[in-house]
Amino acid sequence: MTTDTSTGPSTTKADWTSDQEPRWCPGCGDYSILSAMQLLMPQLGAQPENTVFVSGIGCAARFPYYMKTYGMHGIHGRAPALATGLATCRPDLDVWVVGGDGDILSIGGNHLLHSLRRNINIKILLFNNQIYGLTKGQYSPTSEIGKVTKSTPLGSVDEPLNPLSVALGAEATFVARTHDMDRNHMQEMFRRAWEHTGAAFVEVYQNCNVFNDGAFAEITKKDKRPSMLITLEHGEPIRFGAEGERGVIMNRSGELQLVDVADVGEENLLIHDERAETPSLAFALSRLSSGPFMPTPIGVFRAVEGPEYASQVTRQLAFAQDRSGPGDLHALLRSRATWEVA
């Protein structure tokens, strides 16, 4: 959270909805994510004039057009870099980055890593549908091994990236996962990200009903959720199932393991600690599922405090100015050898 909106006027969904008609395929999961965001922003007390959405290229990247805020549609993969500059020079703004798994994890992977490790005060929403949608169905960095697409007619041989593991490996201070079939859960994860000072990364399982329909159906369909979604709650034993009959333990090898609670006892279940200083536990939880076909954790994996980039840069600039006074750009440009090109 970057802005003080306590004295701002109250808003409604209409205040956050632009006059542009959303142009996603009928049934696309992006619609539910957009609606969740437009309904949430008034609850946060945020103000449209203090909010910016930055995107790259892809279906998800159309998001800024549909939010009645400031926004920028950049080139492929560069949204985190653009947002870094904006958040650094305008720390008074709420800066969101929206992109797909191809956009942010492929050509934008390097920018993602550095925005997270620097702890830039931006909120990154990664819409993961395990496919390139806008360019008509090529495999993406999160597509599973063996995925047959137009660009992998014999099946992908690439090991897929795990977005949460990537974010945690970059020491992101806030990491969460949600899905497009549960508005309340999405809004809670977006709220937590907004409230966090520093880089926040939220992966959203999002269905592409044209080129990869049902990619997450085994875990996100309503009748599947009790037995397949492991909802993480800070300070609580990690358990799931219709009656809470399943759980997670750490075995003697230090690996996480799915168990029946009756076999091990509730007292032996792993207690979730999103505030752990190191990301080791969160990383292990991100690796608990090898794909969206087995029990999968959702919720906040990590939420810790850390030095925020813009505030540190601002302090350095203030210190430099106090020590040597205002800079002289003319002198700086001529402080080294110069030459003219005919």
C-alpha cells in the first residue's frame, strides 16, 4: 500500500470501470479476475487517480484498458521494468503489473526477478493459463511436459517453470496463489498484496477456455476443491479435505508429505508460518504439487517485511544533496572527455 486514501471520496465499481468493452473470448477467466478487482478497489478505499495498471503483451495485458485508472500498455515482458521506474519516482502511487505466464515468465523473466529481489513497491498479478492465448495456442513456460500445441506438435520437452518457486527464489517478500473460480479468495489475495509494502507477487490460475480449457479443472471445480485445494492459513495446521481429514507433515528427510490426519495425529501436522524469515518453508510448499492434478496449496505462502527500494533510493538522493548541494547536469555531462561527430 502506497497511498493515504483515508480522506478520499468513497467509490463504487462504476468508478473503476472504463468505457471500453472487454474483448476476451466468451467464458475466459479474465472476466472474473477483472470483476473481482473492480469490486475490490472501492473496499480498499483506493482512488482511481492514484492507481496505475501496467501491462505487456497478451490477453491479460488488456487489463489496463478496462480499469478506469491511469495505465500503460508496454511491450512484451517489460511491464515490471516500466513499473519499477514509475514506482521509484512516484512512490505515492499504487502500481499494479498484470501479465500472463508467457509475457512475464518468458521474455519478461529477467525483469520479474529483479523487480522482486529489489523489493520494488509494485503488485504483480500473473495470470497463469499454461498457454499462449493471444497468439493462438503455443506452449508457454508453464506448460506441462508433453504438451501438444502448434509450436510443439510432438509434445513439449521443456521442464515447466513453477511461478511461485521462481518468485521465492528471488526472495520476494510477498507471494500468494489464487484461482479465477473463487472471487472471495481472489479478492482476499489482492487485498493482502495491496496492503503489503514492497514487491507482491500473486499467481492466479486462469482458464483459457479456447486453447487450454480445463487446465485446472481437476483442482478448481467446485466438487474438487475440498479434496484438492490446500488453503494456507498463518499459524494454523495445514490440513484439507471435506472434513479436514488430510494434512501435510514434514518427514525425517525434511520433505513435505501428504498424510491422513488419523494416521499421524493433528499435533504432528505442519503449522503454516507465512512470516518465516527465510523462504525455505514457503518454497517447499510451492513444490508440494507437481501440477494441477494433485492437492495444491493456495493462499499466502510468504509475507515478510524488507527494505523497500524507492524509499532507500530517496534517502540516498537526499543524503547526496545535503552533502554536496543540487547537482549540475551541465558540469556532469562535460566532466569527461567529449568529442564531436561530423
